[in-house]
Amino acid sequence: MFPPRYAKSYLDWLGEKRDWCISRQLWWGHRIPVWQRASSGKEHNDDADDNQVARLLAEGRIASLSTQEPSAPFAETAGDGPAPSASAVEYVCVRDGGDTEAVEALERAGFTQDPDVLDTWFSSALWPFSTLGWPDVTPHLKQYYPGSVLCTSRDIITNWVARMVMFGLYAMGEVPFDHVYIHPKILDGRGETMSKSKGNGVDPVDIIHTHGADALRYTMADMTTETQDIRMPVEYVCPHCGRLTRQEDALKAEQQDRKSRGEKLTRRLQPSDCRRVRCTNPDCGRPFATQWADEETKKALGLGRETSDKFDIGRNFCNKLWNAARFAFMHLKDTPCDRLEIQHLPPEDRWILARLSQTIRRYHNCLENYQFSASVKELREFFWDALCDWYIELTKPRLAHAEGVRDAPNRPTPDAARQVLAFCMDQVLRLWHPTIPFITERLWAQLNELAPRRGLPGLVELHTESLLVSAAFPPEDGYPDLEDERLLETFAGLQDVTRGVRDLRAKSGLSPKQTVEVTAIVPDAELPHLQAHAHIVRHMAGIGELHLSSAGKRPRNAAGLTIRGFRLYLHDVSDDEAERKRTRRALEQLEQQIAGKEKKLANEQFVTRAKPEIVEAERKRLAELLAQRDALRQHLAELAE
């Protein structure tokens, strides 16, 4: 069961062994297929009727369930023993509900069908096999039972999941699925579960209209976390001005309107109670209809579609994917597909290939564990951070045939960069296709026109199908021949240094185009690797002069930052005396916060009575404050040197 913690509620419920009343007095449902009659000799039926029922029983078209006495029903008629007494009640079941002859025979013999229906979860528990032709062994039953995974919500683990397992074991001899994936629930802006009856959901067709189908799919995958329900505030799109009106505001206005008319409200209003909404844009203010209005009102006022700003995330990323791919394609026309010696490639080429293989492995691992949000994060970080922000930026001079670069060590050529970039774009589109199918399919067609042959001959052979939907997915284990753990660690350090310098530059108010002087004090083990690739940091961080060492002191009037064991200093951007005063004030404020947290956690009543998660959050916050205090004390000590 994924996430694994939900297995406990499943096992706890099975351990209780409660009786289950399977009959319900409802209008809708599967009518219980049981017929009964009181055995009273020859008063209500004749021998001919009993003989026909006995024949159906012998043919297996009906089954005897039970009586109030140990003797079997129809025993005398069948010649096997005495008939039941007048006080016995006989129960039989028709094997095939469509067997009208058997039903009519039972009714002539004085049997009546139970008027109740089966409990919803009893009927639902039959779903994995009853929909495939069971009890007959049909081709569909052989092919599709058991299934692989059930996707459901946590609130029906015991109602549905457990009962399907029990029924599958009883009727088929094996469980109906191997995995159960418990997804989070989607809540509206008020924290209520979205439902059709409340009308507080979002129509996916409306989202496709406002954001696009790919943005919808991306956002849903990105929000599918393992731990928390998703709160999704709903808004109406005014058909007149296009501005948004919050659903909560519409509900408040509806409630006030009804109260002003003297209507007594006996329940909390739901979005389905709102037939019309007035636009909250002061320049518009016109009314429009919701999906719950009648057709005449919709036609007269115009329909306000439902949306949520949550889907802006998907739209923004899809735009990024489209624009970045189009930029990369500018350099891929007639890209070669030659044999490359990976050991002779520049470090940025070898790094992006290793990073790609690592991403593929991590992505598959996320999918195997139903971690959809994490899988999207892995792809996004590779595409946005590694490929766009780093690799394309590093190779721009090569792609533009910049002078001087071709004379660098190992003479990196534009063709090698184009071939690596084409390969990475090929793999990126394949990986994103299940989540973003339409945009990737369109970009795939363009990539096929520009670089019909892609791959790394001798290392990775690729078959480029005309349609992405039919192309092979990247392998589960990535591409082991492309991996280089040492290079990945080195580039992680280069990226940390670059981000740290950029952060210091921003805090100091320096322009990104202004070159700076930087001192970096790094661990001994990292020093030779960073020195070998120092040109990458200088290029990415806009550094004019970079001093790398494993020991040293803070330069005077330098802004400092510690990141992953690296101490970074930006020269001549601060006033040491002013910085000491600022640090002391920050340290005093921090000491007050720490004292307050320690006092709170020393209170036994708080620790024992508060919810465990609240206490844990307070302890975590105290640890963070202590770490900040240590960092400020170290910074103050450096300023005093």
C-alpha cells in the first residue's frame, strides 16, 4: 500500500472482525438474489412445481442456501429423505439473474424474492471480477484479473479496499490487485472536500479552456503529494471582462442577498446554491450565470467558467518548456549523429549526460513508488535548472561559434554540443510526454525535422519514431555508460558556489553584469576538483577574479556566506563596523526568540497536553534558531579578526 502508513488502518479494521449487515432498505442497488418460502406441505404448491424446482436445483441453475432445520429443501421430492416441517423456511438463490424460467418456477412454487438490496460496498466489492464475466471464466477475466494497482481515497480503505480483497480471495482465489495507491483529496477554498452535490468542484473542461490540457495534467501531477490534502480555491471567470471572482465571495454575497430578502437559512450555503454571481471587478459589476443556472439564464447572462490560480503553475511551466525548446531548436538544424568519445568531451557535456541518466533512474523510482509530485520535481529540476540554466548557458559560446572557445583544451566543437543537446531534448520530451502530451508531441515533430538522427553512437542508440506517443520510453536504469559520480559531485559544488555568489551579489545590490572579486574557502577534498573547473564558476557567476583555497581568513569589508561547507566572500561590498552592529542586533533578537521557545518547551503542561505534531514543530523551530545563532556568532567572530 502506498504510502505505506495507510496499511495500518487496513490491518486494524480486519483485526476487529465485526459482523456486516449486507442488506439495505433503499430504492437503488442490487436486489438481493435470494428467494424464500415457508415450508407448509402441499397447501401453497403442487408436486409439479416442486418437481420443476428440484430439476433446476439438480441442474445447478438454483442453489439451496439454508433452512431452519437440518434437512435439505425438496428432499422428499428428490427422494433423498423426509420433507422439511411446516415451520421451516427455505432459502434458494438463482445462479443467473437473467434466468426467467427459474425465477418464474420459483414464484409458482410459492417463493418470493427478498425486497432489500445489497449494501453498496458489497456490490462494489464484486467489481474487480463481476464486470469481467464472472462466474464464467471469460477471456476478459483471464486477461484482466488480477489487476496491478487500485487508485483510491483513504476514507474508503475499509469500506471498499478490504472487501474487494476478501471477495477476490473467496471467489477467485487471489487478491484483485497487487498495489493500492492512496491519493490525497482535493479541497475547495474553505477546506471542504470537493463534491458534485456541493457544486464546489472545478470542471476540467473549464480548466482546459482557461489554461490548456497540458497545464491541467502537469498541475494535477505536481500537486499529488503523499502527505497532505490539496486546497484549491475556486474562482469564476467573468464572461464580460475576464476578471476573476472568488467562489467564497460569491457565497457570502448570496448569503447576504437571501438574508436581505428575509429568507431563513437552515444550512450552510454551497456553490450549487449560487445560480448567478455578480462580478467583483468595480469596472464591470455585471451579473453572470454559473453552471447551476438554467439554460435560459446562462443564455441571457453568459456563463462564468470555473478556474483556480493553482493551474497557473502548469501554464507557466508549459510556456517555459515551449520557449526553451524553441531556443534550443535554433541551434539543432542538421545536427550530426557521430560517434563521440565520452572521455574526450568537455566537462559540461559529460556532466549533463550523467545528470540525465541520474534523473531517468530517479524518475522511474518515483513512479514505482507512486510519488507523482516527486517525479515531476525530478524532471523539472533537470530541465529547468540543469539543462536550461546551466548547460545551455555554458554552451552558448560554443553554439555561437565563439572565438577562443574552439582553442580550449580538447578543442570542444559546436557539433558535439549540438549533438548532446539534441540527445537531451529527445529524452526530455519522452520523459515529459505522459504528463504534457500535446506540447511535447508538437515539439517532437519539430525535433524530427531538425535532427532526424539522434543519439550517441557507441553509447546510446535511439530509434526516432514519427510520433512521440509510440516512441520508446527511456530505460529504467538510465544509461550507466554515461554516469560519472565524481563529476556530478564536482558540479554540485560548482553550483553551490555560483548560487552563493549570486546571493551575495543580490544582497549587496550589485548588478548581475558587474564583475566581482571572490574568495572561496573550500574543504581540502573539493579543492582540486573546483580548481580544475574554476572557469565554469567564473562564467556562471560573473566573477572577475576567483581565489580558491582550503584555508584562509575573511577579507576586510567582504560580505560572507557559508553554504555546504564552502565559505564565500565578496570583496569590498560592506562596512565591517556597520556589519558588526547589524549582526549584534540580529543576535540579540535571536536570543530573545530562543529564550521564548526554550521556556515554552520547558513547560510540562504544554509538552503533555499539546498535539505531538505541534510540540515537534516547536522543537524543530528551536533547532533552526540555534543553528542561526551559531552562524551569527561565527560571522561576528570573523568580523572581529
